[in-house]
Amino acid sequence: MLKRFKVRVWLGGLVIALGALLVWLDPGGPQSTAIDPEAQAQEPGHVLENAEITLFGDNGSVLQSLKTPRLIHTPQRSETWTEEPEAILYDSENRQWLASADVGTLNTSTQALLMSGSARLIAPDEGWQLDTELLHYDGLSQHAWSETPVLLQQPPQQMSATRMDVWLNDSQVRLTDNVRGTQPPATQP
């Protein structure tokens, strides 16, 4: 009986030793995996619905504000993607310029805004609007431009061009390349 007990203890110890050896050798066990910083930079940090964001200048004045039904922010790249953005851009005299598009991308560190798909810039004080497919905006210099065909309208006038620049602080618009326009004749009473 003592002999059987010794055999059972010996077999039990052998089973425990083999189990410990298998756990130590198990390739599916805990492993340390390095985080890929490039892949992590692509991951969004925030996804917001019905969002409003405001960017301020160094002196605390509002430079631009943006409303969107959907916003996805990737903090590692300082990039914010927006759906159907409506932006208010402010010039040095605090006048408001309205911009909208199907999609927008805002770089929060450089304050660069890229609006694409039915992009529109409106100058309410001057009564004109500009339509294009791709509108760039540099929030630090308050300069907007497009290198895609544009249509500038101030009823009853309208002009089209291949490229345009707008300097908000100077209320200046420049149309270049293939500029065409219509100005209805003035009617006499």
C-alpha cells in the first residue's frame, strides 16, 4: 500500500511538472507586442456628433469656427475630418465670411482648412459668393484659394475662372486663367 502511494505521488508530481513545462513553452501565452506608432497615428481620438469647434489666435480673438453633424479628430496628426462643415472665417476687422462644403479637413496646429465637394465661400458684407469643388484656407494668413474651376456670383453679375485667390483682410479677390464673365446691360426707365 505504501508502494502504491509512492507511485501515485510520483505520477502526480510528473503530471504537474509536465503541465508547468507546457505552460512555460506555450507560444499562445502572454507575449509583449510593440505598439506601431505609425498605425496608432491613424487611429481617431474623438468622434463627435453635432459638433462645434472654435480656433483662437494668439491674442485670443476668434479666427474660425466650424459646425458639423459629424467630426472625427486624430490628435497624433492634429487633423480633424468633418462631414458637411459650415465654417465662419474671421478677418482682421472681425468680419465674417461663410464657407461650406460636403467634406472638410482641418489641421488644428496650422489652422489650414480644406473643403471639398460643392465648396462655397460667401462674403455677406459684399454680397457675393464663390463656388468651386476644392477650397483651401490658411487661417493664419486669412487667405483662401482654389486651383479648380470657380464661379463668382454677385447678382446679376457672374464670372468664371480656372483659379482664384481671396485675401479676407484686404477684401480682395483675384481670378486667373480663362476668366469669363457676364454683366447684363443696365436698363433705362
